[in-house]
Amino acid sequence: MNQQHLVRMANNIGDFFEAMPDRQEALDGIAGHIKRYWEPRMRKEMLAYINAGGEGLSDIVREAIGGGRIA
Amino acid sequence: MFKLTETDYGTPAQTSDAQVTLNIDGNDVTVPSGTSLMRAAADAGIMVPKLCATDSLEPFGSCRLCLVEIEGRKGYPSSCTTPAESGMRVLTQTPKLQQIRKGVMELYISDHPLDCLTCAANGDCELQDMAGVTGLREVRYGFDGANHLQDAKDESNPYFTFDPSKCIVCNRCVRACEETQGTFALTISGRGFESRVSAGQEQSFMESECVSCGACVQACPTATLQDKTVIMLGQPEHSVVTTCAYCGVGCAFKAEMKGNEVVRMTPWKDGKANEGHSCVKGRFAWGYATHKDRITTPMIRAKITDPWREVSWDEAINHAASEFRRIQASHGRDSIGGITSSRCTNEETYLVQKLVRAAFGTNNVDTCARVCHSPTGYGLKTTLGESAGTQTFKSVEHADVIVVMGANPTDGHPVFASRMKKRLREGARLIVIDPRKIDIVDSPHVKANFHLQLRPGTNVALVNALAHVIVTEGLANEKFVAERCEEKAFNDWKAFVCRPENSPEAMSAVTGVPADILRGAARLYATGGNAAIYYGLGVTEHSQGSTAVMGIANLAMLTGNIGREGVGVNPLRGQNNVQGSCDMGSFPHELPGYRHVSDGVTRSQFEQAWGVSISPEPGLRIPNMFDAALAGSFKGLYCEGEDIVQSDPNTQHVAEALMAMECIVVQDLFLNETAKYAHVFLPGSSFLEKDGTFTNAERRISPVRKVMPPKAGKADWEVTAALSNALGYPMNYKHPSEIMDEIAMLTPTFNGVSYAKLNKLGSIQWPCNDESPEGTPTMHVDEFVRGKGKFVITKYVPSDEKVTRKFPLLLTTGRILSQYNVGAQTRRTDNVMWHTEDRLEVHPHDAEDRGINDGDWVGIQSRAGETVLRATLTERVQPGVVYTTFHFPESGANVITTDNSDWATNCPEYKVTAVQVMPVAQPSEWQREYQRFNQVQEDLLNRREPVVAAQAEK
Ligand code: SF4
Ligand code: SF4
Ligand code: SF4
Ligand code: FES
């Protein structure tokens, strides 16, 4: 999969949920959205990308999807 | 099956609750107050002679043929203009009336050619009928006096002829153009004997403002305005009611037939989406169905550089099946998938997603709604609880304030636009939110009260500013919000929109809309009475498409404009079956009825019914399929009715992805752009060749009926079933009605739908189930489908597509009335006379800066690619914005669009691309390469090995 596309998509999702006043709700929203709408190979690749440093991902996205929450 | 000629009651039906009873020719009749005597008589089975009246138009009272006598009243009032009153005693036939009518007819006929036997309207002419009815036996005046028999015909319109020698100046055409269509293209010029119908300022129809909707042709009682197909073929002998296969309005038509040949398509009076009206596409542009470019024999080839080889259906299908299985064996189950189109019927779409899930064993199925209205599905489901519009089209008759946002209804949804314009002429007020000055902003007898001409890509900023004004100025409907919406979500949202950065003053720097205009529009929306929002792809096709849809739903909830007639949130769906293709589960994450694949209960129902296990994980969406193809993990595709190469963004990326795949199966009418990359071609059937249903933008399920056998021998649903059987998953439907029965069984919102009920009711708006057995016109009446409505915070996030020194202009894209989507159908009709090429609209200032003149070739360059189009200089677009359509493949509009997409749904951001525009002397490199590739593919098609030879070899 195109990593640049995945990074941009994840950041766009992060931008939307970041506006939630409750940080936990935002984090759950990001992880939940990716889990519900991303095909497994996209999620797998994103996880590998994060593990490799996750360059270019916004902070909230890193926090939301780290720790296997979208596996 | 259906009546060829329907009863014409002479004047429109009245809806008053008050009833009046009168006596006509000795019969007591009770009718709603306001009904004309003519219509009351018709209700009693008495047809009063008439010429200038017809029940689609307000009465005019000019021909004097419909006179009656009323007891106790002097004179002979015309029954079309006289309302029925209680206790009236009316006579429709007396010796005196007979005499007057004969005299009237005599005058008409004295200026009318007597060539009835060879006239195209013979058998369908009201003048002829009236001559018969009135007992006209002689014409004393002869043809020696002045007459119009030598007037020249106007043949300029490709679909109908205007023969003024046959005109009786009844004014029906003029009124149809005004009342039904709302274009005001026709007038009666001159007075008395000199009076003649004229298009525009004595122009030909083609030169005038006429949009060729056909309403005047439909209304004309004589052969004056006549379909050219009727002139050529003669009168039809039977008719079948069906549904237009073009836009999301879903107009009902009568296909008027001679055997298996269509003579004419006339809008069906009882069709609830269109109430007897039509546009140039549905009414006239159906000739593509029999176009010589149709491919009617299956074809295969090993590589896309090989010539095609015609084969039998069995060979093609077995080949496709074995290729899919081979790919799965070496690359895994999820290495293949399917794509459906909104041009497919519900039954076809359902079947393809079933094939992908049950026979392929994957959730890799998507539909072209991905690239248009997927944000509508997401946004409305999240806020209101159902992925669909909330109203009927008729509801617009009760709207006081109409908001049109990112939609261009006079081009994209013409028949709905006519209904909307009618309401606007009655006094409803109009707010247009669009970067371009679209027609409805300023058209005859319709002017927008506010035009918020925002910068492309700033919808969310604008919607937030509207909400800010409504909340901070205390204009919200607090009672509605308190009763119907989630309290915490509302309070969070309220705190968000009240922030100063969301004020119109702050946001005007982003949107370009002056704060006072925005405030005015917000006040009007919140306080002007019933307010309805109609929106289109200008809202959804953005990186924040889903956010904007939620913003719109927030506004409707905030003002209580939801849950009754005249209000609501109304997505205008682009294609005929966008709603249906989404409803049918043609999504990688959803089963039919918008239920997520991870929902175990739903999944197990389908698993039980289909006898397979279904993956709980979402599959690939269309753009993900392309990325996976380029990454090497997606190798096979079954694509039915959709032209992804032309319609998806970043054409070069799409083409590369397809070239990286091993087996592409295209099922279509024509060798479309995608088929040029295909290995198997399965001939599709047009909407005239199959049974099924389409669901329009108002959730209305309407029947599509077969009027001729499929040209290639199989209807599309039969092809999918055959492919499934070849894959070893049996599908044994005998008729599409059985597919609908299965859909109904498995989908709660469709539980009550069946072909028998559709035949009985004509059409049904879902949800249709035990609670609402005849369907649901208005949604969310007492509570939202999700229970309480949910306000969602919609922060404005600027698009990544930013203007820079290198790309200083914003390109936005749209549609035109005469052409449809990728144009595969309409380009193969005379509709090209209105639009022969896609042009780039440029503001004169931007043109001057660049030395561009009207008609010049200009290169349009973006970060994704470059193409060349001719420029049209116009102030419709604002400085800094350019605009084009994408109806012709060689235009390459999508070569320039990027693969940015909506954050929630991956719906592409077609509406915002940063570009530079410069005069050029030759086509772009992409266009030259396209021409070359296209030529090669045409040759490979033309050199195809015919099926007979192929079979003889075996
Ligand atoms: S075809 Fe339609 S737009 Fe044209 S003159 Fe007739 S009614 Fe008017
Ligand atoms: S063109 Fe037809 S509808 Fe129009 S005034 Fe003449 S006869 Fe009547
Ligand atoms: S408005 Fe749409 S559905 Fe109606 S005739 Fe035109 S294209 Fe067909
Ligand atoms: S039909 Fe009533 S005046 Fe013409």
C-alpha cells in the first residue's frame, strides 16, 4: 500500500477527531474509525509504519493507534 | 399493460378538504372546492370539448370550445376557468352550445392544413378529435383568405420539429415552458391573426433559451410540436411504464413502443418523482441503447496489447471464473474484488456484492457512490441515524426558504429544479451557496435572496459560521433541540460553534463571503419558516465532505427543520441509483441496509441465508483497491457498469493500477475507458432490456421494466448469476423479483417491498415494513432513526490542496444539463449538439493576466498532471477559480484531479485542485498518449476475431 496515502488519511482522520473536547473520546474515535473502515492490510501496514518510527503522523494519531488498538 | 393515452381532466386536481356538490347533465358530482366545471364533469365521466386546457396546466380560457350553460346564469362561461360551486346545475351539451362550438372549430380549421391522413399526429391529435366531437362537416371560409399554411418549419432541435402551419395558438406550449419547466423560452408574438408562437426573440429553438425538456411537445394538442421519432416511425401501439436511467431524480416514463422498438419516451403523469415532467436526457437521449458502438458478443484476451477474441457466453464466463480462482490460489482470497455502478439496478448491485462476499469470499466490493455521495451516507447516519435524504420531492411545495448548497439542480437534477423553481415563483426565498454563479442564482422569475459565493473547499467554515450566527443571536429552536437531540453532544457542539473563530467575521477571510451577507442568510434560514436544504457533490466531494454533511444536519436540527413536510436535509443524488447501490450493501464495510460487517447478528443472518461465512473485517474501497494493486496484493476485478478510468481522480494513477492487475472483467454497454484495460468483456444490457428497480434521491424505489429483449442475449443479473455459478456458488434466480424478495427478507427497511406491491403502488419510499407498509415519505417524524439526534463537532480543516505561486488557481468540477456523467450514453446521442466538448471556465481577469482569449487552448496543470482544454471566459466563476466538466474522456479532467479524499470515506476531493492555467499550442503529453493508446485499443477491438471463426477452430 502507498504509505504516503495511509499517513495522509490517518492524519485527516486525526484532524477531525481532535476537535472533540474529551481527549479519550477523540482517541477512541480515531482508532475506532480506522478499525471500522480500513481493510486489514492497510491497518497492518500502518502498524508497521508506526513501529518503524511513524514519520509524518500527527501526535494524536500516534497516540490513538499505538499499542495495537487497530490490530 | 399500461394505457397508451391517459385521461386528460382538463385542469389540475385540487386538494382542498372542502367539498362541493353540483349537478352536471343530471348527475350529482362532489369535488374538492376550487375544481373547475370541466374537471368536475370529467369526474362524472363527461368529457367537455376543449383545446387550450390540459390537466398539467392552469386553465387559460382562450379557445372557447369548452363553453357550458349554467342554470340561472347568463351567457356561456368556459368550463375550464369556472370553478364548481355547490348547487350549480350545469349543461355541457345543448343545441346552442353545439352551434357555437362548431363555429369555433370552423374558424380553426379554416387556417389549418387538411392533410390529416399524412400528418404525424394522425391518431393523436386533439384538433382532429374536436372536429369529430363537435360534428364539424364543412368549412365555409375556404383557404383563399390569409392563412399560415406556408409557414416554414423549425427543424433546429434534433429531437422535435416545430411546424407553425399547424399551430392553433392555444398557448399550451408557452404555459408548459413557464409553469412546468420554468424556462420562459416561448412567447406568443403578434396579436390577433398575426399571433404566432415564437422561441426567444423570434429565434429558432436551438438559438433560444430552450433546454429541450419536451414539456411543450408534450402539451401541444396538434402536430405543431412533434417528436421526430414519431414523424419517422408513426404512432406507438403499446406502452410500458419504466424509470429513467439517468439522474437521481428518477423520473417515471412511458416507453411508447411499436413491437420491440421505442417510438418515444413520454414522462408519466402518475410518476411521483416527476409528475409528468422530464428533461432532455430522459425524454430524448435514449438512442444510445441501440447505438452501433454497443458490444453484444463477449470477448476475451490474455494481455491488453492483444486483439480481442469474440467467444461464447460460456467460454467468457468460465474463463473469468477460472482466472479469478487462479489469482486467489496464488495471491490469496482477498486479492480480487468487485465494483458496481449507480447505473445498475438494485437487484444487480445486490447480486454483485453477494457474489463478491459469497463466491469470492471477501468484502472487497465497492460502488461508485464512493466517489460521489459516500459522505452523505456517513454524515447522515452519524447525526440522524439513516444514510438517506429525509423528504419527498413534493415536500418542496411546502418550503418557505430553500437552501441550495454545492448543487446545480437546473443542470444536474432538472426536473426537481423545475419543481423548486415553481415554489420559488410562488414566493419561497432562496439561498445559494456555491463558488459559481449557477443559473438558479439569477434566472427568469427566480432570483436568489442570498448568494454565498465561497472559495472552493471552505464549506465547513461557512456552515460553522451559519451555526455561530444562529446560536449566538438566539435563533435556535431550543425546544426541538431539548426534546429531540442528545444533550451533552449539543452542549459540546454549542460551545464549539460559539467560539470567536467560527464567527462570520473571522471566517470571511477563509470563505471569502462577507460577514453581513452570511449573517443575513443565517437569519433567513433560521427564521423564514419551513427551511429545506438541498445539497450535492459540491458538499461531498471534498477532503471534509463528511464533515460538511454533518454540519448541514446540525443546522437542520438546530432550527428544528426536520421531521415534517417542507424542511429537511436533501442530498441530490447524481446518478439514477446512487441511493440504491448504497442501500444494497455494495460497500466493503456494510451489508445491505447499512449494517456493518462486524455486526455479528446481521452477519449471521446473511451467513445463514447464503450458506457461507462472511468476514467481519472491512474490505478495500475503490481507491484502496488501486493502491493495493500497485503494491501487488490486488490482482483481479469484476467491474459492472462503472468506468473507473474516466470517472475516478488521478487518471494516470488509476491506469497504472489497472495495468498492474492480472484479470479485469468489465461488464458494460460499450468499450468504455476501463474496458481498454480489461481482459474479459461481458456485454451489458440497457435499462430498456431488463427488469429491476432504481431508488432515487427521495428513497423512492421505482420499477425498471423490460421493453425489449437484451441485445446480447443476457440481462446483467443473469450474467452475474452465471459467473457465480461458474465459480461454484449457485445462484438460480428465475426473475429479478426473486432477488428483491431476498433483499426484502434480509433487510429491515425493505421488508415490505415486493414487485407485486410496486406494481400496485407505482413506487415505494423505503423504509417499507410492518410499521409503514406503504413506505415512508418523511423520515424522523417523531424521533430520529438513531433515537436522539446527535450534534457533531465540525472543525474546519483547510484542504491540502493549497494555492501556491506555482498553482495559483483553484479548479472545481461539475456537470452540464445535456451530458450525463462520463458521457458514455449521452455522447452517443444528439445531446452533443448542446455540448460538444468540455471547456474550462476562466474569469476574464485571470484570463487577461495570462493573455487568454475566449476559445483559446489552455493547458491546466496540477500536482497530479496536465491537460489541455479550450477556455470560455465568464464571470460565472470568481477570480482565482476555474471550472470544468468531465463528460469527454479526451478532456482528461481527472488527469488533473488529485488523490486527496474525504477523511471518513475516501470520497475524492474532485471539487478542489490547485492549478495553473496557461495558453498552449498543442494537446498535453497525457492527451497525446491517450490518443495513441485509444487508437491502439480501437484497433484491437476492430481487429477482433469473430465468434464464428473462434468456434470453428475448436
Ligand atoms: S422544450 Fe422545454 S424549454 Fe424548450 S421551449 Fe419547450 S418547454 Fe420550453
Ligand atoms: S405550438 Fe402547439 S401548444 Fe403551442 S400554441 Fe401551437 S398548437 Fe398550441
Ligand atoms: S431529470 Fe433526471 S430522471 Fe428525470 S428525465 Fe432528466 S435525467 Fe431522467
Ligand atoms: S378549453 Fe376552456 S377555453 Fe379552451
